[in-house]
Amino acid sequence: MSVSRIELLDSPFDRVGMQATVDQCMAWCSGPRVTHTVITLNAALLCMMRSDEELRTACRGGDLIVADGVPVVWVSKLAGVPLPERVAGVDLTVKLLAEGASRGLSAYFLGARPEVIRSLVEYCGRSHPGLNVVGYRDGYFKPSDHEDIVAEIARLAPDMLFVGMPSPFKEAWCQRHREKLGVPVIVGVGGTFDVLTGYVRRAPRWLQSIGMEWWWRLAMEPRKMWRRYLRTNTEFLWQAARYVVRRRMGQRVS
């Protein structure tokens, strides 16, 4: 599949939608056993990348980089480099699990609390019985455990690895160990495991469609999220406005 890549807000993005992303991942799973990482970039990550060099390197090194955020898609259109649609990590995970199950592929899950990860395996058994879950581990481990975790995943050789850990840890960890992991498709999916298992309620579709999913998360977990959203939303709006103005002025000059 030929993918067009653009630069937006100092980060590369691939101009692909949900189905094209799934198709590319399935092509990687059926091809030579070479590691590929899928990066789902949202406004918060774009802001974090500005001050975290390891995160920036990890995100820019993704084999497929998609927009996980309606505001990011809006900015791309205002800047004259439109991305086709939002590719949300939760939705992408569900589609990859469904497609993987239909093809008899295998998966490994890393992250979340012990009870969540166990519930996720049960969910896969009910909803995606054709998927071979070769292993799983919760996200409560020490740096001294990293080598053993990587070795276990490499030994089990899943077709897909889903890492349900916070940023910037998941992006940096996947990039740091990608070659030793040797998994065709590695996706960092944040809090997706909690959503799929019902431990966290996702925002209604209409809130997602108008770019207000962050507001729902803030309402659900105000103490945890208010500082993050106050800082990142303000920074993103400022950086996005500057970027769009520069782009538009450049277009007028040319």
C-alpha cells in the first residue's frame, strides 16, 4: 500500500483512514516477520513531544503515524494538508482484534491493572474467539523486569502486540525494544483496555465527533485529568493557531 506522508505541527502524519490503517497492519502480519510500530498521535502527545526528545524520536520513528484526535484533523484541514479522518486507538484496537480473529492471528497484551488485563482476555474469548491470545501481563512492573518481558514476548512471537500503558512510556518503550520484540505490528493503545472491559466509560459518539472527548474524561476523572488538560489544551491551541497562521501566510506569499 502506498501511503502519503505529510508534516503537521512538527510531526509526520500518514494520510490514511481507519480501514487503510487496518489493511496495512494485516499486510505486515502476513508478510516477512519484521517489526512495525503504529503511533496514534493526539494533541497531548504533540505537546509532550516538544519537550521530550526520546518521545519525539519514538513517535517520528513510527512506521505508521495516524491522527488520534478530532482537533488534529481540524488543524490539518485549516493548514491545507487535510488528514482523511481520526483513527482512534480504541476503535483501531477493536478492528484489529476483529480482523485478526477472522485470519487466525495471535496477540499479546501488555499493560493496565491485573483485573483489567484478565477481563480483556475474557472479552477477547467472547467477542473474538478466532484470535489466539498467546500471552498477557499487567502494567505493574519494574525496569528490572523489562528484559524478561521483552524476551517472553519474543519467544511467544505474536502477530500483534498491544501496549496499554500511559504516554510517554509506551512510545519510548516500544521504540527502545522494537528490534528484540520482533513483532510485526506493535500498537500503543493507552487506556483502551479499561474501555473495552467496561472499567472506564467512553464518551458518547456525538461528543467524540465534535472533539470533546477530553471533556468527558475530565468529568469522569477530574482530579487525575484537570492539570493535564489545562496545560496541554492551552498549549495545543496556541501552537495550532501559530502553525495555521504561518501556513496560510506562506501560501499567500507563494
